[in-house]
Amino acid sequence: MIYFVILVFSLSLSAYAAELPSQELPGLTVREGQLWRQGKPYRGVGANYFSLFSRVLKDPSDTSYDEAGQ
């Protein structure tokens, strides 16, 4: 009996949520496998410099970050 009640509640809740107007979520969202920000497709550009930082922590005389940053 409890499973039936949970099932009915879940179905009614999902039906209610499906009828809510879709609002734009803050930040990045994923729709149809693509990143979106403020209602437009988002294409971010960046670099991961963690390895540069960790190499200097491991060996302070390591200046290979100079070559990688150029």
C-alpha cells in the first residue's frame, strides 16, 4: 500500500512540475547536450594551470612554467 501511495504522489508531482513555466536558471545549464548561459549557447575558453603550480611546489627551481605560459 505504501508503494502505491509513493507512486501516486511521484506521478502527480512530476505532472505538476511538467506544467510549470520554464524559467531560465542562473549560471550554466545543459540543454540537449550543450552548455547554455542566459538563454544563449555558451562556449567557454580556459586553461588548466594546476600542473604548472604543482611543479613549482614540488621543485621551486623548476621554471618550466615560463615555457608553458608562452
